[in-house]
Amino acid sequence: MRTPSRATAGTTVMLVAAALVLTTGTGGQAEPGHPARTQPDTVRIDGSHDRTQDNRTGLVAPTTHQRDRAAGLGARARWNSFGTPATLTAPDRPLATGLPADPARAARAYVAANRDLLGLTARGADALEQLAVVPMGEGAAVLFRQRFGDLPAAVDGMLAVGLRKGEVWYVSSSLAPDAAAPQPATLSRADAERAAVRDAATATPATVLRSRLVAVPTPDRGARTAYEVVLGADLTGAQPTALSTYVDARDGSVLLREDLVDSEHDSDPADNPSWAVYPNSPPKDYSSADRRTRWCFNRAHGCDETLASAASPLPWDVDPATGRSTQTTRGNNAIAVHNWFSNDPYSVGTETATPRPDRQYVYPWTNQWHDSGCSPDAFTTPQRNDIDAARANLFAMHNRMHDWSYHLGFTEALWNMQDDTFGRGGTGGDHEQGNAQAGGVSGGPPNFEARDNANQITPGDGIPPTTNMYLWQSIAGSFYAPCVDGDYDMSVIGHEYSHAITNRMIAGPDSGFSSPQGMSESWSDQLAMEYLHEYGYAAPGRRGFTEGEYVTGDPKAGIRNYNMSDSPLNYSAIDYDFVGLQVHASGEVWTATNYDIRDAMLRRYGDAGSAVQRACANGERPVQRCPGNRRWIQLVFDSFPLLTANRISMVDSRDAMLAADRIRFGGANQDLLWNAFAKRGLGEAAASNGYNDADPTPSFASPYAREATVRFNPVGPGGPVPGAQLFVGDYQARAVPVADTDPATPLTGEVALVPGRYDFVVRAPGYGHVRIGPVTIRAGEHRTLPVRMWPNVASTAAGATVSGDGINLDQIADDNEATNWASLGAPVAGRGVTVALAGGATQVRRVQVSAMLRPADPTNPDSGTQSRFSALRQFRVLACTARAGVDCTDPADFRVAYTSPADAFPSGQPRPRAPELIIRSFDIPRTTASHLRLEVVTNQCTGAPAYAGERDNDPRAATDCSTASLQARNVRVAEFQAFAH
């Protein structure tokens, strides 16, 4: 059971480290008693920052004076580990007024007048160097970075001041109070590099990409001179390693390690490059008809679309050093290479596409990977698996994302990716490298190291970022994808490129950022989706909000649990789906929230035709003359430079977006934003006790709404139900309740909710789960939420006992979906548990069953890791009544009372999802019994048609889950509940 975390304005929180992955199971680990499997149980769409580690210690609390100053301003303050403000915001007033009109002068004046509030010494304030002034409509964000002596801060030490017309509306910082010069280095650069390589402990040799002296502030020891050592190993492989390791230059210790991997005028044709591309993806029916579009840099006959804009002063295929075409997939913004064998990314000049002296990059596309059924022979045919077409498509998509994001603020001054920055700021030499069909030959079966995947590696400004795009095919007991090439799915390409955008724009030019609550994954989904919509490439209806439809074969939710436009998630259930790494599922909360904001802004400002949408996307119209969706995505981009810490929570992201609206639009959308945030649990009292809080405090209240007061009233046959909990949404496991009837908790029986439609889940010890909704909540009403609860006669809290197969027997009857029973290492059919019902013989007419999964339990070595494919699919219920000579211990004493549908927990391509596994109710024939046995018929692996049989022509890979995966011998059930009503 989880109790809600509490945090209020002024609470001291420590901001520590963070990071498309979908985990399907064990990540290659074996179930207890079984050897490790050769096929992975983790399907990654990008990295998870699981190697990030902050070894700095200490916590400096803000002074009473600082707290009082913030309170006197009416400001919401959160504090970082240095005792300086992580954020300062005020809901309805500026933090300061009467400042100069020039943003840079105004920001300097604000710092000078508020050193006490910021917690800065005079030296700490004087050490701020201006990094950038980011225009935002009539406002701007001014970014500063501290220097410690002659050394810049490489991690933290950042300040953002958001201003509009001489008023400060937002402050964000990771500042150290003082900026005394650290003691000089005594360690050599070579020794530091060796220390970083030892700490990385990579399987393949690590290459030092950059090393330099920097300053790293610490809460307890001041700034430390450190070597920033950027390492890469197997960067183009299936499991790349890229790390920024900060080695103390005096004692050789590793202060911090950051994971950098995150698992679209007429001229002479000879001077006008063109590309044949799929702007979204090939046909979703996987037809081999070539339906590509012709993109030309300048207008010309026969071109479907013209690309030139101010974002790219040179055509995409021109080398800025020579001013001439490279005649291949290499230019100022990007390079795309052939990478079947994980070649060294820094010596791949010969691996670009076949040169085209006429600059017409229209290579044949035959859909060979699909039509060959993933046959490895595709690589040795004359078509070479359409590799030239793949490189050209990936190159064009990266350039298009560069140009689209440029017009939204991802420019040279904010550290974008370009070889030459044309004197506009930032550091050059870092165009995006795209590795097409990465590991196509070397990373296939039997280990599948380079399948069903994509990732983005984003070092600091000046070091080239790299993305790996992979081929997709079915993997037994892991992921069931069609035979397709990820180089043609723009939702995946755009997602990965967007990781580079956020890693460069947030927290300064050198430090990446971490977000265990999933904002990074969410932003990548949002940006990829919005790009497709603004250029008119998105599929119609809800399919336009599906991430990865082409590579997964699923038009509804793609690679995610939910379609962006149809999600029940809210902040109270941030870790609802915790099989493996949760950041992608957690990020769906932020995606759902932003979809609501986008929708609300479309209602307020209207939609527009394709011509206007494209003009806005190309930067040809100011955002104030653009439709609501463009205004929304501009606020998303504006929020990035306002986030100065490299470890952020969803609440931090909310505040930055609110501030961006104050700065760019004068706060015109505060009501819309706050109400949308509140509806998703990110209302005014929402709090996260640290950037990686798994149990944040939700709030459904908005300063711009008349909330309803809802009184929770659970009643059973004997009257009020004690210890009952009310959850908003569809999930109980790992969710935070919003009200309860337990006097021992800080919660009450009431909750404030902004108007809207809500679903609820209720649980209590000894009772079955109850779903309620949808319930329409109206503004300002006071209403009681009556909940009829029925005793669960199969509950251990009511006196039932459990025996049978497997481990964690009692967890199937503990009234809690956050735990589960498991049978491991045996054929699943017939495995089960027997429950001696509370109160003896009882007439049962209904059961509830949950196949929900959970994280591995580190306190229970026998619990095993979790795989989605081990979840229950079909079951039957057997009954026995104890009487003279019958004690219900012999299987022959039981009779079948009920057999569920074959798809009781329905899952299909590409893998089981959390919403398909949560608790469900099944009416059974009226059965009198003292004992019920829940018996497995199939699990997802053995019972789902989507995972059965051979699905490709790869002789090295068997895909039938029931014969080729260990998950055919594992099954899990979270809850079995039985009722007389």
C-alpha cells in the first residue's frame, strides 16, 4: 500500500540525476532456476539513462530569510540542493517590476537586487556569464552560467530569468551560492581519462571523444576542478555507450557520470537537389507499391514539395567548407550512413549513399525487408535491402526536423546540430549522424541486439550526436513487429531527433538532462507528432496520434500503452506500468496532459488549412497569427531553456510551461493551462519530492476553476467500509490515492476536482476492487460519491487461506494489484492456486481477476523479474465443498464451475499492454463452494494468436512464443477475488 507523499511550497527538495523504451520482460535475465535466454526480453526505442550516477553529497537548506522573501512576493519556491531557488513562480503577479526594457540588462538588474533571495554572494552573482537571450514574442528568457575562477560550470551553475516588458515572471536555477575559484588540478588529463574509462567498464574499448577542465559545484565542498571526459563505445552498435564522466582533478574520484544515450523559385535541376522520401511512412498495409514523395530544395517542375527556408542557408547536400554538393547523404545539418556492421562512426565517409552527380537522390525502393520476410539473404542481393533508399530517407527526415525545430527556437545560439554555425552562436562540427539499418547484419538473430529499436546519443555542444535506426522483426516472447525498416517511420525518427533537441536546449550546452518521470520520452513523442501534423503528413483521426504505427503494425497505440488522443492517465499514477524501466509509460501522463492543452488551444485559437499550417511550420508567419496547435508547440519549445537543472520533474516542466506563456503571450493562456494541468492531477498543489519521486502528490485543483468537493462514501453490507482508498483513473497498483477512510493517513474523505469527467477505482482490505465512472463533476458542486463495496470471500484480510503451485501465494488474495502470484519454470496449463474461502461454504456468482505485473522485488530473490508475456490470458475456476470425507485437497474433489473466454485478457501486436491486464470482472454460474481453485489455461505467450507460429523467413529465429520462449513456462496473476453478489 502506498501513502501519498506530501510537499508544499518552500519544501526543500534535492534535485538529483535522471534520463522509445518499452520493456517486455526480463532484459535477458533468467527466471529463478533457468539459464539466461539468448533472446532479449527488452525492446528499446531509445536508452534509459540507467548509467547516470551523481556521487555528490550534501544538502544546503535555504535560509529563513530566503523563505520569507519568497513568501513576501507571494511566490511558489522550490529549492535545490545548493540552497538556491530551483524555481520561483507567482500565480498571478510578476516577481519583479520596473526593470529595464532590454532583457539582458533587466536580468542583471534583477540578480543584483535579489542576491539575498537567490542565496548568492557578491562573487557568486558576479561570476554569471550570459549564455543566450532567447526571444519569446514580446518577452525573452535570459540564460546565465556561473564561472568558478577561469572554469565554466559544466554541470549545474545555470540561471534562467524569464521576462516580459521589464517584469520578471519566472526564475529557474541550479546555482551555487558562491563562485570561489576551485583548487587547481593535481591529476593529469591522462590519469583522468583512465579513471573515466575504468568507471565506464564498457564491454568494448571506450574512445575518449573529448576531455577538458571544468568546474563542478558540490553542495558540501564548493566547486571542484574536474575533467569532463566524454566517452563513446560501440556508438553505432546495438547497445551503444556514451558517457560524460566528471573526474575530480585532485583526488581522482568520479563526481558525476551522465548517460548520453536516449534507448521529417524555379531553378536548374542540376543546382537543385531532390530526394524521394516517405514523409510519414510507407503504406500502412505494407504494400510494395512505391508511393514516395519528391522533395526538392528549390521549386522545380515535378517536385511535390519545396524545402528551402531560412533554417538552412545552404541546400542540405552542400558541404559548407567547400560550398559544393557532396553528391551524397552528407551536408551541414546531417549525415546518413550505411551501418550493417556497427562501423566506427568517425570514419564512415565511404558509407554514405551511392553518389549522385545530378543530385537527384531517387534511389530504388522495393520494400525488400518486408517482402523477403526478414530474410538475411536480403543483404546480399543486388538491391542490398534498399539501403540507398533508407539512407536518403533518413538524411532527408533529419534535415526536415532540423529546419522545423529551428523555426521554433532550436537555433545555433541554443546549441543545435550543425557543422558550420555561420557565426550565429554555438559550436560547430556536430551535425546529426544517422546510422541506417544499424547492425542489420551483425545484430540480428540469435541475440537480436539490433532489432526493434532506435536510440539517440547526444553529447554536449560541439560533439556530433548519433542516432541508430534499426530493422524490425518478431522476437519470440519479446516483441512482435512486422518486417519493416525503421528508417522509414518518421514518428520514430522524429522521436529520436527530439531527444537531441531537448538534451541540447535544457540545462545548458554541455549537460544533458534526466527525467525519470518521463518528460523526455513524452516530449519526443509530442514533437514527432506535431511535426507530422503541421506539414499535413499525419494520418487522419486518432491514427495521427499513434507513435510507431508502421514499425509495430498497431494503428491504435503503436509503441505505447495508449493513443495520445485517448488516454485516461493522470499524475496520481505516474508509475502505473513498471515492468522494467517505467519512463516511457510514465511519460504518457505528460503526453496526455499536453494533448489536452493542444486541443484546448485549438478550440480557443482555431485550426487552419494546410497553407497556413505550413507557413507557420516554415517560420513564415509569427506565432501570434498561427492556429492553436502552433501556439502550443511554441510554448513547449519556450519551456526548454527555462529548465536549468539537468534533473527535472513533471511539476518543474509544468511551471516552465506556465512561465513561457507569461513571457511570450502575456499570460493569455494561464486559465487554459492550469485547468488542463489540474484535470490530469498536476494542479496547484501537485508536488514532487525530488525529480524522481515515484509517489508524487497529485492535485486536481486550479486557480482558474471552481472546483467541486467530492465526498468519498464507501459502504458495505455492514455499513461504512474502513481503510478504503479512492484512486482517480483506471489504476490502483503503484498509484497514489486522493481520499480514504483511514484516520491514520494524512488524507481525508474529500477531494477537490476541477470540472470534468472522471473514472475512479476503489479498494479496501477484505473487499473487491470497484470501478466507478465516468462521473461528470460540475463546477462548485458539493456531492457525495457513494460506492457500494462487496466483501471478497477470497481475501486473506477476511480470513481466506491460499495453497497451491508457485510462489507468493498470498499475494493473489491480498486485495492489491501491486503484488502478484507466480508459477515459474513449468508448463503453465493447469498451474494454479486453491483458496479456502472466508466463512466456509458460500454461494459465489462473480469473480474478479487481474493479470497486472509489477517490478522485481529486491527483498525476495525468488520473485523473479517480470515479462509481459508471462501475464495470464485464459483461466478457469473450479469449485469444491468440504464435507465428511472430502477436504478439498485432492484435485478429483473439484469440478469446473467456469471457463473464461480465450481472450479474457486480450493482447495482440506488438506485445501485451498494462490496460489489457488490469482487474476485470467475470460473472460465473452460481456456485456453492468452500474452496475455489483458479487454474491457468494459457498465459499471453501460449494463448495469444498474435504470438503464435512462424512470422518471418529468417531461419535463425523461431518466433512461436509457446515453443521458442521461456515465457511459455511462466505465469503471473495479481488478484483473484470472489463474491456472493
